[in-house]
Amino acid sequence: MLQWPPKKLAGLTADGRPREEVRYSVVQLWLVLEEKPETKSGYKIVYDEKTDLFGLAASGEPLAPGDTFLGSYGTFIETLEAM
């Protein structure tokens, strides 16, 4: 599940967690390709069947739980080139 948009963080505690409550909108997208599946880091290519567009996501850890949707880039090839 990808999370968008992230709320601006005012500051972090010593362990790297946000000092304030962070709220997210949940967007359901298809995961098509993961750049580094063994570590879950790097970019992810996602597909939104409602808009028929591909886009990029990235891990929000350790600042935010889950993945962060970065935006739509068009076709799969256009999105791949944007990585």
C-alpha cells in the first residue's frame, strides 16, 4: 500500500521518529517493478488502473511507514526512464 501525500515533519526524536502525528491518504496501486526487492529500498514502478498511468514510489522508512507515491510519469517506458 502506498501513502500519499506525506505531511511535513516539524522534527524528529532521537530515534528518528516524527515528533508530531503524521496523517496519510491511502492510495491503492499495482506494484509492477521493484528496483531492489531484497532490501525494499530504491524506486518502485506502480500502476494506477483508474488513471491508466504508471508512476514512481519509494520507501518512506524510517521517517514514514510504508511507501511514498512520488507521482505519475505516463507510460511504463517513460516511468522507467524517470528512475
